[in-house]
Amino acid sequence: MFSQSRRPASLALRLSAWYAGSAFLLLLGGTGFLYWELVQSSNGEDDQSLSEKANTLSELLDRRDFRTLKWEVEGESTARPSVEILSRVFASDGSILVETAGMSEQLPASNFPAGDRIEYRTLHNRPSPKRIFRVLSRRTGDYRMQVALEVTLEKNLLAGYRARLWVVLGMGLLLSVAAGYLIARRGVRPVEEIAATVRRIRSSTLHERVTTAGLPAELSSLASTFNETLDRIEDAFARLGRFSSDIAHELRTPINNMRGEVEVALGKSRSPEEYREVLGSALEECLRLSRTIDSLLFLARAEHPETQVRREPVDVGNELVAVREFYEAAASDAGIRLDLAASSRLTVPLDRTLFQRAVANLIENSLSHTSVGGHIRLEAARDNGTLLVSVADNGCGIPSEHLPRVFDRFHRVDAARSANSGGAGLGLAIVRSIAVLHGGDARIESAPGQGTRVTLRFPAAT
């Protein structure tokens, strides 16, 4: 219960902790390595001194130079007072042959290791202070020697060095935490600025954008992506607003027409023929409303990813012949020639009904915008695994400023919204939706006074 309601740590706090921890670990590793190197160097020098002393005594014993041996052992106690080296040599019978003065009181023979080893020995001789020795035992022929080097001063220096290191590490930890916090706060400041901008954005302020100037590369990319998302959202809101307005207008016009006709008919008594005429006009408006609603429902379903098309092998050439024959009479009445050029044996997996609807919409558009004596040409061909179906006419064409929006819902080149101005402006939107449902697309080329060509691209194989 408590863990669920607990707020997560802020990014600045996490960055501060990571920076402080990393910096402290680096400092700890560096100082620890330097201290270890110092200890190893000190021990190496001590061991070298012990080994050299033992080697010197061994050479003297091998030469049986006991006079020099005695001087080397007994004189050592006053040779280096700051770094005392004590030596003891045993004869073959175990008796002490020679030793540094006072060594028996300071370091009894029992304090030395057995065998050729170097070890530490710490002596607590009260009331004297603690003394630390580095000791070595070695056997040479029948003789056995013990050598000790006092390292009390070195160990005290190392102890003081360790104490100062802990102080430095503690201060380093505090400075790492402070520096990490300052760096983290400075680093997340652009994120806070982006968040502040995002919090200000509402449906009425979609024009605001995140400023990318001065941002780090990663945050600049994030801000640019967010701005692009806002561009799409703003465009979608604008399209939705236009779409809602267009729907209201398209539905209002036929309803107002029916209402006006019914009000006129009910204004006074009419003959049966007049009532029949009113009902016929109302029926036409109802059919117009029904077609508009059906088109909108189709477009709404086409936008859902789960919408599936019922594909089947379709002979594109035969389908285009059937569509051409259906519209040939209307084209002949309008004085327009309707031609067809399609490759033979062009079989592609398509939804037959949707394909016919798309081509029919394009032909109806061409018939509406082509003058008497014009011509419409249907073409179909395979191009690198893609089916290309195009409908071209030599009609009035479309101005270039309208081309980017001709596939939008309710967009018409003619801004007039009367019932006589043409359809509802959904034909090309439906054509593109059908192509997209098949995994293809739709493209348009047009120029005023030269005609229009719409090309549909369908995958030639599923």
C-alpha cells in the first residue's frame, strides 16, 4: 500500500546520486591504489634492506670472517639510529654466536618465524610506546641468522596518511554530492522548460512549440519530434473542425430543402399531383442524405486497422471492361469518348466490390468535369510487382493549390455548396481509402485546362 503511493525519485536526484557515487568511487579507487602502491613500495624497500643484510652476513659466514661479522652485527645498532637493523647469528649447536646489543631484550629469538620468511612483529613494551619490526629468518650452512628492521616510523607515517585520506574522502564525498546536484539541476533545466511549454499547450494553443535553440542534441531531437507531433495534432484538429463544419453543412442543406418544401406544401391545400411532386423531391433529398451517410460510414470503417478486405483473384482487364460498358451510355449521352487500354491476363488479388467502386468514382468525376467532345481513358498495367490503374481525362483540370487537398473529405474545387454544384466531395477520399486498404496509394496529376490523371497503385501479390 505504501509502495504504491510512493512518488518516484526525481531525475535530478537520480542524476545527483549517480554522479556523486561515480565520482566518489573514482576518488576512492584512485586514493586506495596510491596508498596500496605506497605500502608496497615501503615494504619492498624494507625487504630489500633485510635481504641485503642477510646476504652480507651469509657471505661473511661462508668466508669464516668472524671479525668482520662481529663488527657488522654489533656496530649496526649505532650505524643508523633512525632505522634500526638488529642481527643475531646462531652457531651450529644453537648458541648465539653474535648479536646486536640489546636485541635479546627487544626481540627474543622466539619472535622470529621458522624458515626463510619475512614477517611483521609488533611489540608492546610498556611503558615504552609500541614498536614494529620487519623480521627475517634464514639458514646458511650450519648457521642460522635472524635480522630485524624497525619500521615503527614508517607505520606511524602510513597511519597518519590513512587518517588524512579518510578526511579527504569524506570531503570528496560531500563535494561530489554538491557538484552532482548542481550539475543535475543544470542538466534537467531544459527538460523542465520543455515540460513547462507542454503544460501550457491546450486545444486552443496548439500553435505553441518547444524552443529547440540551445538544447543539447538529445533533447533537441526530442523537442523536434514533439513539435512535429504538435504539427500533426494541430493539422488533425483543423481537419476535424473543417470536417465537422462540412458534415453540418452537407446534412443541413437537404434537410432545409425538405423542410422548406414540406412547409410550402402544408401552407394550403394541394392537389394529389403537387403532393406527389413534394414527396418525390423529399425522396431525392433522403437518397442524397443516405449516400452521404453511407460514404461517411465507409470512410470511418476504413480508418480502423482491423478493417479487412475480402481479396480474391480478379481479372483487372475484365473488370475494367465491365465498368466501361456500364458508363458507356452516360458517356455517349454527354458526348465523351470512353477508351480502355489494359494488359491481358492481368490477375491481381483484390476486393472486387471495392475495386469497382474506386474506378467508378473516378469515372464519375471525369464525366462531371469533361466537356462535350472530350475523352476519358482507362489504363491498367503491371509495374515491378505493382498494379497501376489510372483514369485520365482532358477536362477542366484542377488548380495546383487544390491538389494537396483533393483527397480530403468534403473538399471540392468549387467552393459553392449548393446541391447543384456536384457531389458531397467524398468520392476521391473513398478512392484513396480503398487503395490504402489494399496496401497501396492514390496519386493525382492535373493542370487547369489540360485535364486530370488519377493513378491507383495496388500490390500485385498479397
